[in-house]
Amino acid sequence: MPYSKSNLETYSMIAGLYERYRDKGFISFRKAPEIKGTQYLELLINAIMEEKVIRLYYLPFYEDKPYFNDVHPYFLKEHGFRWYLVGLNAFKGQIRTYALDRIRDLQESAGIAYTPPGFSAGTYFKYAIGIMAPQEDPPLIRIAVQKTQAQYLITQPWHESQNIEDEDEEKVVFSFRVHPTYEFKSLVLALGKDGEVLHPLFLRKQLAEELKLMLQRY
């Protein structure tokens, strides 16, 4: 979500309340974990603004050792108390996402001309929930949610494409135009018995298989 003026004013108000009443005992604030990698934010912002290619010494979650990446930085995104950089990997010629807490070193990469992005952050994440943003056309997803749980989705929508398609005394049918990424599937699974994917069939089968594997563990 963009940090608009109204959002910043809200965050400022909450921060003021926290400082004023945190020791009183009658208001409970969620304590945010330490956000690692923020020491690179200013350097990355400057690289984006000045259109400079950077060299990341980066350690992915699935690797044992870090390696160098020359990256054309495009934009930064915060999600789940973690900052991410989206940019063009110069070696692979592909748009990649890098978690700032996995960066081990950062410096300017000399001798490589900067390639500007051909899209905006809003376009890139238009059909995404979270940080994973496939760029093919997303499917229309329909899920049925029991009435008691549906109120949470109505008051706190998962995505701007969320729409109510049908409703009866027991359930509400929601539709979404999003990519069925790990983040989206996690939200659906978190509904437990109160949620059911109706469409598309491939997503329904995927979740059914995951539920079978989960059941085997119990």
C-alpha cells in the first residue's frame, strides 16, 4: 500500500498514542519485530533516483553461499515486516525480487548503463497479494466463506479486486482477480473449514492436495 499523506498522518497519530500510553497498561500495541536490511534503504533510494546500477552480494534462502548480482533497481516494497527490492537482474535479463535482509553487501556497479523500467509499481503488483507478482494474466478466483468469517473479508478486503458475487443465509461468495500465489493460498487455508474455493478447478485441486498432505502429518 502506498504511503499517502493520510496513511502517514494515521501512523504518526498511532506512534504518538504508543509513546503516551504504552506504560499505562490499558492499551495493547502489537510489537513489530526488528526489520533487518533497513540500513540499505537510503543507498537503494539514491540508486533508484539517480538511475544507477548496483552490485548486490546476495544470499538467497535456498543457497548456502552468497553471490554477486548486478541489478537495475526499480522500486522498494514493504510486506510482512520485511523490505524488498524489485529490479532487473543484468545477468539473467529478468525482473527479480530481493529481500533486503538477505543482502550481505551493496555497492555501485560501474560500467553498466542503467535500463529504466517499462512499468510502474502499481502495474507490476496490480494482481498480487504480497510480494510475489507473476506477470501473466491472473485467473478469476471464487471462494465461498461462511457468514461469520465473511464479515472479516468485507471489513478488511484482501485485494482491491475483491467483489461479492452471491450471498445467502449461510455463506458469501467472493471473487478475486489475483494470482494464486503462496500468499493468497495461505489466506484461503487460514479460513479452515469456513472457506472453500469454487473456481478455478486447478486451484481447488492444489489446495485439496495440500490439505491431504497436512492431514498425513497429523
